[in-house]
Amino acid sequence: MERDRPPANPQSSNGQNPNGQKADFLKKIDRKAQRKLKARHSRTQVWRGMRMFGLVGWAVTIPTLLGIALGVWIDRRVQSQYSWTLMLLLIGVALGCFNAWYWVDKESQRD
């Protein structure tokens, strides 16, 4: 009657333990899932970086262009030994940099 009992360490036809096969299969699935999550996260980081790049660019560009436009308008209307265009350009760049710093800081606090 010894033949009716299953062996203590069952082996599949390829010589491996079925529990070992299951563990290997689960490890493969886990590695693939981790790789997929990592890829998804890196794509998210790329788009986040592009969004931040655009945000900083526009935050500096708009005040600078407004400063230039206002400076040209004032220079055409008022005769002065000082260049309003140059002064308002510098003020626009400074305001733009402050604005960009504010938005980058605000976005960084989200994380």
C-alpha cells in the first residue's frame, strides 16, 4: 500500500517542485509589475518637468515683454535722458524671476 500514498516531495515532469514553479512565476510577475510602475513614474516625471519648464518660461517672459512694451510706450511719449524701456525691462525680468521662484516653490511643496 505504499504505492497509494503521494511522494513526500512531488516533482513535475521537468523535475521541479510545483511550489517552486509558482514562486518563480510570482517573482516574474512582480518584476514585470515593478518595471511597469517605474516606467509609468518616469513618464510622469518627464511631463512634470516639461510642465515646470513651460511654467517658468512663461512666468519670466510675460512680465519681461510687458515691461518692454510699457517702456517703449513711455519712451515715445516722454522725452527723458533715461531709457524707460531698459529700466522696465530689468524690472520685468526681476518680477518674472520672482514669479517663477514662487511657482516652482509652490509646485515643490506639493511633493
